[in-house]
Amino acid sequence: MTALTVLIIRHAEKPGEAWAGPGLTQLGEVNKKSLVLRGWERAGAWAALFGGGHGGADYPTPNHIYAANPNVEGSRRAHETIIPLAARLGFPPVTRFAVGEEAAMAAEVAHLAGVVLISWEHKRIGEALLPELTRGQAGPALPARWDSARYDVVLRLDRAAPGALWRVRQLFPRLLSGDSAQPMV
């Protein structure tokens, strides 16, 4: 079976935005490059949705999880967002690709089969990851950029076989208060 489903999420909420409080590591240590409490809530909600069978057919359980390398200069948030899901599923995420290495990651993901979940930095999703993964395919559900205020969207890409066109959908699980069902453009 060579079908591939790719689920893309933006890292969860960060300091300095609408949600109060400092960034905190998984151990509760203050770190400005980590998630705020609201972000850790969302990380747990993603784990329940994708790892607990609560999402139905739209939100399948991933066979592979990718997140930006947390040890490279920059944010830890993409990795922190999937820590609860990886723990629930019992396998480690792939974190060998850093922000800026989207082409290499997309090339690897494109050769997989099954379900892949990617947690990434929102600007690089639109600028680099989507163009690399879809090879420039356009479509109405494929946003030109990831809205900087949106942490609540799942971008789902389905491909029947290598080389086939992607079917793209924006999904809105509305896991936390204030989440929206409005598509990104």
C-alpha cells in the first residue's frame, strides 16, 4: 500500500500572544522558547484526538511523527507540541530536521506510506514545507500562508500513490475554547 496521508499542525501557543504566562518546558521550567500553559493544553488535546481514537476517520492515528529539531537554535515548541502524542503512541518523533530543512524532510515524507503527522513553525509551513511536499500543486484548501493567529487547524493532505495529486482539506476539530471553524486563505 503506497497511499499517504500527511497531517500538518502548527506548534501550539507561545509566549507574548493572546494567552498569558511564560513559556514553560515539560518540567515546568521557564523558557521563552517553550509553550505557554494554553499550548500544553493543546498538545494534550492533539494527543487525545490523534492518539486516542476520538477523531474518527478525519483524524487518523499517525504511524510517523515529525517535528522540528528542538536542539537547533530556535524554538522548542514544534517538538513540545507532539511530546504527549508520541508518549501516548509509544514511539519517538523524528526530529533530525531543523526549521530551514523542509525540502529534505518533505522528500523523506513523500516516500512513506500510511499516516504522517508534522508539527512545524507556521511561517515555514506555507513558505517551504507545503511547496516542497506538494511540488507546487495549487488548490482551494491549500493556504498561501499559515495565519499567525491560528493554532487550531489541521491541514490534511491525502495522496493515493506516489506522483498522484494531493487531495487537500483544512480540518477544524475545535478542541479548545475560542477555536474557529473558519478556513485559512
